[in-house]
Amino acid sequence: MTGSVKTMGVITVGALVAVTGYSAVLGSNGWLWFGWVVLGLVTVGVIASRGSG
């Protein structure tokens, strides 16, 4: 994996931790989870495109 893909993975995991913490402290927010799912799908797509190319 290249540095940019690793960085994107770290950001995705960090966002998951942040959204989980936010949900635990302040209550769940559907838009935050939706945003994280979109970020996760983009990350998976980038990893897949880098892996096949």
C-alpha cells in the first residue's frame, strides 16, 4: 500500500473511533454514521483500485 492509502485507512479508523465516542457520550447521530459509511466505502474502493492496478 502507498502512503496515501495508509493515511486514508488511518483517517477512516480514526473517524470510526470519533463517531463511536460521540455516539456513546452525546447519543447516536445518523448523519455521522452515514458519513462514516461513505468514507469507509471510498477507502475500500481506493484500496481495491490500487490493489488491482
